[in-house]
Amino acid sequence: MSSSLQTSRRSQSITVHKKLQLGKLAVSRKRRFRSAGVRGFVLPVLLLIGWEALSRMGVFPPNLLPAPSTVIAAIWQLALRGDLLKHIGITLYRVAFGFVIGSGMATILGALTGYSRPARQFLDPLLQSLRNIPSLAWVPLFILWMGIQEPSKIALIAVGVFFPVYLNLMSGVQAVDRKLVEVGQVYRLNSLQLIWRIFLPATLPAYTVGLRSGLGLGWMFVVAAEMMGASQGLGYLLVDGQTTGRPEIILASILLFALFGKLTDTALATMEKRLLYWQDAYSSQR
């Protein structure tokens, strides 16, 4: 009786010890995440301070490179007039819509060409040829086909998003360990079970990298898209600042592109960490 009591006490103490260790590990991870976030702000803040100081010293001519305070004042004026949210909203809509369409098509075709050799031999040469066409080369064709309204802009963004997602997913599927697939076949997993239990976990790292790369290109392509006769959006604001000779508006647009591009990439990176929580990666130990 006493031995069983001692055994139960030992198991309880081991359980408590494990919980304490897990709690300490979670706290240390939160601290590392916060410190990494703080470190990420150091360089941009230092650059802004140096830029402001050099501008006030007259090193940078204000008609070419205005001070950050002037740029922030221009953003504030746009917000007061109610134009800022309008421009940001339409650009976010275009990027989001183009991202969904481009990544959706890339997911279907990337998985198909990666999994099926006949499909890869049939589709991949054409897609690889289209991938090398410069982004601006699509602009006149899309204007001819769809006019200067929203469909042509979203189509251009979708093209930019498509190729990184497609290439990463196809390569990820092809790189799945053959031995894992053979083990699944030994256990008589059907095609759907093989995809769900083996291919999906193995390709998720490459796929999420492709999504982040595609989103970044979506933000780049939206500038070209909003040059196609747009009357709203951050790209339109950029062109308007150039045509009216207002460098503070140009820089304000660039800073807003950088800000929202970073925010959306951070959202995808957070999703990536949640999806790949099981991965014992080297970076998670640092």
C-alpha cells in the first residue's frame, strides 16, 4: 500500500515538474518573441532619426527628399481630409482579391503538376515560359481585354501572386521523401490519405514560403495595376505626387506600401508558425 502511494506521489511530482517546465518554456518563447519584435524596430527608427537630422541640416534638398516629419504631416493631412482610408482600403481590396485568385489557381495547378508527372510534362513548360514575362508586359494586354476597370487590375495582381506559390508548391510536392510515400503505401493508405497524412505536412513549409513570396509580389504588382487608369489607391497617390511635383506624397505612398506590406506578411508569418507548430526547426531553438 505504501509503495503504491509513493509511486502515485512520484508520478504527481513528475507531472507538476513537467507542467512547470512547459510553463517556463512558454514564457521564454514569449520573451524571445517580444525581444525580436523590439529589435526589428531599432534599425527603421535609427534610419528615420538620421534622415530627419540630415534633412534639418540641409544635406537633403526638401524638394527632392523632404524630412520624415514633412511626410508624416502629409499623411496626417490626407487622413483629415478623409482620403487616406479611401486609398488604403481600395489598395487592400485589390491586393486581397488578387491574392486569393492567384494563390487559389497556383495551389490547384502546383499540387497537380507536383503530384502527377503527365500533368507536369503537359503544363509546366508553358507556365515556366509565362513566368518569365515582365509584369509591365501584361498591362497593355489586360487593358485591351478588360479595359481599365477593376478586373484588369486584379488580374495583373493575380499573375504576380501566382508564380511564386505555384513554383514553391510544385517543388515541395516533388521533394516529398519517397520512403515516406512507400511506407504509406505499405500501410495501404489510399490517395486521399496519402495527400492528407504525408504530402500535406511535408509540403506545408514550402507552400507557406510561396504564399509569403506571392503576397510580396502582389504588393509590387498593385503599383503597376493602379497605374492603369486608377483614380484611387496608394499607387494612384504615388503617381499623383509625381505628376504634381509633391515628393512628400510620393514618400508617404512608399512608406504606406512598406507598412501594410509588412503587416500582411507578419499575419502570414504568424499563420505559418501556427500551422507548423509541430516542426522541430533549428530557428525555433534560437
